[in-house]
Amino acid sequence: MKLVFCGTPGFAVPTLEALLAAGHEIALAVSQPDRPAGRGRQLTAPAVKQAALASGLPVTQPENIRTNAEFHARLEAIAPEAIVVVAYGRIIPTWMLALPRLGCINLHASLLPKYRGAAPIQWAVAMGDAFTGNTTMLLEEGLDTGPILLQQTLAIAPEQTAVELFEVLAHSGAPLMVESLSSLAGGTIHPQPQNHSFATFAPLLDREDGRMDFAARTAIELKNRWRGFQPWPGAFTTLDGKKLIVHRLEVAAAPHSAESALAEPGQLRIENHRLFAACAENTWLELLELQLEGKKRLIAAEFLRGSPLAANARLGVRLG
């Protein structure tokens, strides 16, 4: 089929490559504009643009698609049979939804209607779910509300981070899109409306999502959020008014000291050069690798040598 492909990050690349391998014609790859990235904030092309150019595909990167007359005319001239959308990062306007014969087909990294929105992979991990998956659907004007084509279910391993799950879902979703296109074109698939009463949402992550709330969340909940919010916003708290990033942590048994039974959420305990933090419901985290504001990233034993803790030191206390 003649297709237009809309995508931006690395998550979309396996689907683009699978469509090409299946013999489809990608008449145009659409990606978001180049953005500053990395420590040097150098202008960097999105992963989809890089992959498309490497395959000799035409690429366009409009800043605005809703009222872009030139872009509108270009797509009309192409007359694609379908528009494939994978992690493009833009709301598809009404005129674009109506353009292709088979519609705009989206790959979404959740088992819709669960986790509609911008960050389904991160929130599935952060909420401690045991399963997630991919959904292909026909786009409509609502946010991830369109009828479902195909779904696949995948397990989330207990230690798996969002970064690791991204890779798994990206590669497993690619053949699902190829199958969805083939079945839709052949008339062997019948889009099924979503049950909107079961919808949950996965909003775009905010920096504050990474703040550790020791009073409100158990050790397992904080570990799950740490797994889900990799690489950003991660997990952080404060120590003596300074930001403390927790790079690695693990759910742990309570330290053996008698004082541990009386610890308040956020209080720290040291045992055999290991550092523990009390959490809600008398649960504990072991903090394995930390970075205090303005300092290097250190394993706990090195951190304790360089940053002596006051008695009953407590994380998350706001000063002033």
C-alpha cells in the first residue's frame, strides 16, 4: 500500500522498518522538527527522521499540521491509502483523519482503554502492573478513544524498567501494525469500539512525579515508580534541604536496630555501611546509589563516608 508514516522517537522506528520490509511504499515520513538534545544542547534529528533518510525516504517536519496549507496539499497529492501514526507527538487534525481510504492507524503502547495518553509505558510500570501490551486502533478526534483493531498482551518483569519495556513493546508492536494493515485492507478485521467506562489515563510526566513521598507510599510503590520513571524524572528527595537523587534502590527488610521499629517515614538508618529509608506502612527501602546536589554519584558506602548523617536524619523534610 501507499502510506504516510507519522512518528518521532526511537519507539516508532521498528514499525517504520517493518512496513518497508513488508513491501509497503512510504510516500512520506512525517516527524517533529529537530530539537536541542544532550549536554551540549545541539540540534538533533528525531530517530524517525534519521531512519527514514537512511532508507532514502522523503521526510517533512512541519511545526504545525492543523492549519498548514502546504502540508495539507502535499498529503492530498500523495493520496495515501492509510496514514500510520506511532508516537508522533501531535494531535492528528480532522482533515487528516478523513483523508486516507483506510483511515489513520495508530500503534499505542497499552491495552486500551487502559492508559490513554502520552506516557502509557511509564505509568504501567510505575503502577506496578504485571501485564501491558500494544493496541492498534483507528484514530478519531478523541484522545486514544478510537475503535480497536488488534491487541497483544505482554508481561512486565518484576525488575523491568520503563526503558527496557520501551524496547520490548516497540519491537513487538511493529509486526502487529503490519498485520493490522493487511487485515484492514483485506476486510478480515472489524474495528471494535472501546468500553470508555474502563478508561484510565497516562498523562505526560512532570518533574514532580519523581519526588519520593515516603509518608504516602510503601517501599514497593516507591520502587515501582523508580522503575517507571526512568530515565526521567527518576526518583529524588531532599536531605538537609538539598536535592538527593536516588539512582538505585531496592525493597528491603527492616534494619535490625531497635530504633527502626519507631522510625517515621523518611528517616534513615545505617547498618553495616548500608543505608535504609523508612517508608509508609512500616516498609523499608535500601538506597544503593545516590547523588547529593552538587556532588558525584556514589554507592551508599562511599556516600556515607563523604556525607556524615545527623542522628535521626530524615529525607523529604522541606526547610523554611
